[in-house]
Amino acid sequence: MSEFDDAGSLGKKGFVRDVMRRISASGPRPGDEPDRDPAAAGDPVEELQDALRFFGSDSAEFRRRLERLLAEYDAARRRYHVLRQQLGDAERQNEKLVHTLQEAKQQIELLKEEVDKLCAPPNNYGVFTRSNKDGTAEIVVDGRAMRVNVHPKVDASGFEEGQLVLLNEAFNVIEPAGFVNRGEIASVIEVLGDGRAIVLGHTDDERVITLADPLRRETIRVGDHLMIDMRTQYAFEKMPKSAIEEVMLEEIPNVSYDDIGGLGDQIEILRDSVELPYLHPEVFQEHNLKPPKGILLYGPPGCGKTLIAKAVANSLAKSVEKRTGRQTTAFFLNVKGPELLNKYVGETEHKIREVFRKAREKASEDVPVVIFFDEMDSLFRTRGSGISSDMEATVVAQFLSEIDGVESLKNVIVIGASNRQDLIDPAVLRPGRLDLKVKVSRPDAKSAHDIFTKYLKRELPFHRSTEEHYGSDTQKITDGLIRDTIDNMYATTEENKFLEVTYAKGEREIFYFKDFASGAMIQNIVDRAKKKAVKRLIEQDERGIQLGDLIDSVRDEFKENEDLPNTTNPDDWARISGRKGERIINVRTLITGINRNEGRSIEDIRSGQYL
């Protein structure tokens, strides 16, 4: 029933109009010739009459058929809309199904990739050496040198020597990687000019290794620690040196001789012995005279031994700069003696070797190097005198071996400091090792004045009472304060009595404050006076240092008995304090301490140990 579809359907009214159009078409048309054959013209009329008779006789039947047809048309139209809706639903379901299939396809592809990855053979890593013009590359795999192909999509022109590359199962380079970050540590002995170096491993075996490109952009010196892959013989990273840093302080001292007071004679000896060989090497060579290998500074604590050692290093740098005409930096290797000791066999000896290796490294750069061993008696005691004689013997022997090796080096000098030089092994003290021995004594009144001027400067604020007493000139004020403080400090009066010492023969001797003065104590006295002035300014709004602050600081300093050592043997105390001579059996303090009414007594006639 094509007449009922949407494209060409007529509808109810259209069907009637069609029937009427067909009836009208059977009658005569305007313009037709009137003289046509009546027989020919009668045919349409007859058809119309037949139709009228048909309609007239069968109108009821026709009406029923027409209504049936119209009802069928309505039903067909409803089915059409239902089918059209079902078709739309089917199209939407189809789109969902297509989307679901696409997602499933993607998941299948991802799973396939994962399966391919899991089933793929393992990849190797190689170390890239260089690329060739034919598209191949030179690599090292597990110590084997290989020439392999490079994947066409990989540009090997940007690869660096020593870089890791990823290889497929056919050993083709398919991807660049980073650099090796694990390996052994070796020390550089010599740097070669073609990207190689000679190193010393932990087994003391010398090897020639290749520096990776990142290392070639750094400055590699003798003594540097490098991380090396022993399979490929490549060095990849410069490592920090930590073996000796924990017991050695590397610094560039800024202390000059002008910063040291009261030690003019000692400074003169050191300058003549240390600086002259560097300022006039040709004169010393002419006389076949070698500079001293080592110097021993000995004396009571706090008298400037460490300051002198730092000043020597600074002065050496200036001497070399004066001779060469170029700026030079001096290195001061401050070795903390007690911390150098290690209970494990061979560790102390190893650290001593590291100290001298460090010195050789710096000396190879043509810079002055001073190795300063503080508390030298704790390291190099007389062999057989300590608790562990075997360790002392090996430590002393290692030091003697190293200091004898310094002879062939330039710009290296060993300086030791000790309060108990009598405990140091005689082999260390003999000429040819520690050639020069300089005693740093306690300051007398003249030396104390020089030390005071280093800390009590004219730029400081002074109390108005000082102007009334010394005048308005700041230089006169400082000179007057220092003079009066020293007069009070060095006076042999009753109130300045400090210790009573009893000797083995029964004789007694009184020591005063002046007998135990030191540069460190003078510095502390000035600092105490400054604190008193600051406190007075805050509390009373009175500005400046006055003489009373200095005098009170002297009293407070000696009341603390800081010079009394932690020992039960007065004879040991005497050696530490610089009071040597007849054996001492008793030491008694005559000054009362803080919150103390009686003096302190040390009495023990037995031989003891310095703690």
C-alpha cells in the first residue's frame, strides 16, 4: 500500500479529491472542438454515468470499504511511528555498542602491550664510548667492548662518553639513559691529559681509568676521590672526602703576627726559621741548608701556641706571594689530636696517612701548607709508657715515616703544640723531624700590656670617670686602664696570693696571680669587663668601661681556678702549668672561690697520670 506512505500518501480528503479529479477529467474541456464525433465524446459520459450508477447502487458498500481503508491507513501510520521510534532506539543502542566495543578494543590493546612487555626478553645496559659515521656505536657491556647498531629513531650525536644506553635483545641501542651512580671509591694519583687518570683503589692497586664527560668538565686534582665502575673502568662522579675531615679542620687562617701580643721573641724565631727559606731559597741552596721539617710549640695552656701556628701559615702565604708575585692561599690543616685516636687496629695510622696525603695534595698546587697537631702528647706518647703500648708504637712509627717523607715536598711544615712535651716520644722530638722547639711562656707585665692592647682598644666606649682620671684622649685612657689593671694584676700583695706549693724537701713557695696569667686569661678579663659595662648600661643607663670593671674581672677570673687541672697528681699539675723543678707533693689554693670559704688542696705523693 504505497499510496499510504508518507512520501506519496493522499489521506482521506486526498483520496476523495482524487476521485473527483478523475470524474472532472472525463467531461468536456474548454477549447475543445464542438463538432467532434458524439460517439467519441460519449464515452466519458457513459463512464460517468456508470460511475454514478455504481455509486448510487453500491454507495453503502463503497462507504464501508472506504472506512475500512481509512482505518487500515490509521493503523499503518501508528505502526510506522512505532517502528520509527524502535529504529531510533536501535540506532542509539548501536552507538553505545560501538563505543563499548571501541573501549574494549583499547583495553585489549593495552593488555596486549602489557603482555608483550612482560613476555619481552630483558634489556641490557651498556656504557656509550663513541658513535661512528656508519650509524654504529662503540659501547662497553660488562667490561667487553662492542660495536652495535643504533635504532634509526635514536640520535646518538647527543650522547656523552660514559653515558648509559639501553640495548634490546639484539644489542641495538634503542634508548639513552643516565649515568652510573654506584661504584667503588678511588683516589687520584695522577691526572693524564687525554681524559684519563691514574687512581689508587682500596686494595692499593693502581689503575688507569677513563673520565666520563661530566667529570671532564670539572677540575680533577691529585688526591680527589672518584666513584668508579671497575667493570667498565669509567669514573663517573667526584666524591666528597670524608675520611679525615672529621678529625681535621681545613681552613685559610686570617691571623697575622700583628694579632698576637707578648710573643715577639717567639715570632722572630719562627720567621727566621720558616719564612726565610721561602723568601730566599737560592741562598739556602747555596749554603746547602734545608728548612725545618717541623716545629714544636710547648708551654702552659692559653699562651698563644695555636695563634702562632695560624700566623705562620698566613705569613707563609704572604712570603710566597712576595717571592712569586702572584696571590697565594695558605692552608692550615688543624688536626685534633685526641679525636684522631681510634680503638680499631690500623685506623689511627690510616688517618695519619690521610693527613699527610692531604698536605701533599695541597702542596702540589704550589701553596704553603701547615699541618698543626694540637695536643701532640696525646698522639705521640713515648712508646711503652701508655695503656696500649702496641698502638702507641705503630702510631708513632707511622708519624715518623710520614714526616720523613715530607723532605721531598715543598711548602709543607709540621707544627705541634703540647702542654706536656715530656710525654712525647724522643724519636719525634729529635733534630731532623721537629727541628725547632719554641717555648711559649706565660706573659710578664710587659707582654701582658701588649696583649691587653689587642683587646682593649681605643674605639671602645669608656665611662665618664675615666676621662676625669686619665683625660679626654682615648689613647691615654686605654694606656691608663691597661697600666693600672696590670699593676693590680701583677702586684705581689697579700690579696694576690693564689697558690701555696709544698716541695718534696719540705720547702714551701707562694705563687701569685701573675705567675698563672696567660693570653687567653687576659682576653677573658677584657670580655668580662665589657659584659659588666653592658649590664650597667642596661640597668643604670651608664655607658662605658671603667677601671673597676677590669679589676673585678681579674678577681673573678682567678676565683674560678681555671688553671687548676683535672689531676690528682700535683707533680703533673706542675708540668702542665709550667712550674718545673723540684718535685711538688702538695698544692693549696689561697684565694677563696665563688661560694667557697676555704682554699682547695691537692695532695698526693704517688705518681699519677694526666687526665
